[in-house]
Amino acid sequence: MSALVLDGKALATQTEAELSQRVANLKAANHGRAPILATILVGADPASATYVKMKQNACKRIGMQSIAVDLSEQTSTEQLLSSINELNNNPDCHGILLQHPVPPQIDERACFDAIAAEKDVDGVTCLGFGRMAMGEPAYGSATPQGIMRILEAYKIELSGKHAVVVGRSPILGKPMALMLLNANATVTICHSKTQNLPDLIKQADIVVGAVGRPEFIKAEWIKDGATVVDAGYHPGGVGDIELAPLTETAAAYTPVPGGVGPMTINTLILQSVMAAEKKLGQ
Ligand code: NAP
């Protein structure tokens, strides 16, 4: 039987229609002023520039505005912190996205953590992570939060299931594992020092690939009937998981492209709208 396709693109498009209405309500309540997401891009990495452009376009589609802050490759930590502080103090700015990664001379963690909690709509601060981990209100890290939203929309059972997350980065694997744990999954987190990776993955009811290496996770490591979530995206349109054979043997899977990617951007704009609603008391 063919696996269920967890169609992130369709879900994102559907959510954008609802978000457009919420933005229209915000404008009506705020003298016609649209909510604003500030995007900060440091350097000229073409992939990062493309991601930022896609995020700005998503804002435009739902009637939000964006402020683009483009900084040079040579930017120092102090200069970036100063830009973030300016946006923190700008009452018209409701959310701040600092595009990852930043050039190596910058202390990325310090800059992420300088973002005011109420504007941390991409879910990158330690404070937001801690609150999320404790089950307190917080904007989740956009990619894993987007994955949770797609699993929820397709009613994928998580409680009591064994989820294996491959990758433990601060913005993806680690928050993913905690979100799944908070949803009552039993969670195994794997990383570059993990031994017997295929054996661990074989036990998974839900596999999340967040490794950053094309088709690193082999289809034969995944048991029949598992739910497969692929966060990766690489040239040639492949993810971190060898998906082709799984379209027949898995219960459900996120396609690449059109699965996790659109939900990441959608979660960023959803959380920006939520931040604006909170500020305006709606
Ligand atoms: P990352 O920071 O490079 O982290 C990769 C993780 O994979 C690390 O935790 C690393 O372990 C682990 N890993 C590396 N080699 C491994 C191995 N041989 N066995 C097991 N684990 C291994 O990457 P990331 O930012 O989390 O991104 C992961 C993937 O998601 C990438 O493909 C990226 O393009 C994609 N991504 C997609 C979106 C989206 O919007 N769709 C957003 C962000 C990222 P160590 O911790 O031990 O080094």
C-alpha cells in the first residue's frame, strides 16, 4: 500500500489563507498598520539569501510587512548585537529572524539570545528553548515546530510511540526531541558519535532525519509502517533520508521538497502573527 504523503506545502497554503484573515483583522485594529517581521541576513551566502527572500515573500502573501536588515560578511558580534537591540526597541517590529548560519567571527549564540523573548518568533533563544522544554508557553524553533504541526494535522499518533531523532542541533534535532517527548513519545536522540545507528532506527515508529547529509539514512534501516520525517534538503531535490523505496513501505512520509521546508516558513509567519496579536491584545 502506498504511504500517506504528509503534504507540508498544502498545509502551509491552507494556513496562509487563515493567516491572511488574521493579518487583516490586525490591520483593522491598528490604523491600517500591518504586523512586521524583521529579517537579518549577515553575509552573502546564496542559500541563506534565498531562504530570507522566501520568508519575506511569505510575509507579503499574507499581508504582513518585513524590514530587511542586510549586513556585510565582516560584521562583528557587537555590530550584530546593536542591530538586534535596535529591532528589540522598535515598537513597530513584532518578530525578529536572524538567519542561521552567521559568519564564523560572530558569536551566534550570544546574538540569538539577545533577541527579546516576545519577538523570538523563530524560536532560537535559550529562554524560549527552556520554556518549551518545560512545557511553558514559548515560540517553538520553527523547523521542529513545523514538523509537530504537520504530524498533528495528519493525526499521527505520538503518545507511547518510539521516535528516533537523528541529529541534535540547537535549532532542529534537540528541540525536536523535546517536542516529541512533551507529546508523550519515547525518544531516542542520535548523533555523530552514536553506535549501531541502523539498529536504533530499526526500532522507530517515527524517524526524523536532521543530519545534513544527502540520503544518509537508508530506507532498509526503517521498519515497515513507520512514519518518516525528512528535514533535509540538498541539491538534486533529495533529503537526509533515502525516501524513494519508503513511499511503498512507510505508513506516512514528508516529501522532499514540499514537506518540512514549507512548514518551517509557515511556522515563522504563524508565530509572527501570534506575536503581533499578543502585542495588540487580540
Ligand atoms: P547541523 O547543525 O549540521 O546538525 C547535524 C546533526 O547531525 C548533528 O547533531 C550531528 O551530530 C548529526 N550527525 C552528523 N553526522 C552524523 C552521523 N554520521 N550519524 C548520526 N548523526 C550525525 O544541521 P541542522 O541545522 O540541524 O540541519 C539538519 C538538516 O536539516 C540539514 O539537511 C538541513 O539542510 C536541514 N534543515 C532544514 C530546514 C528546513 O527549513 N527545511 C531548516 C534547518 C535545517 P553531532 O552533534 O555529533 O555533530
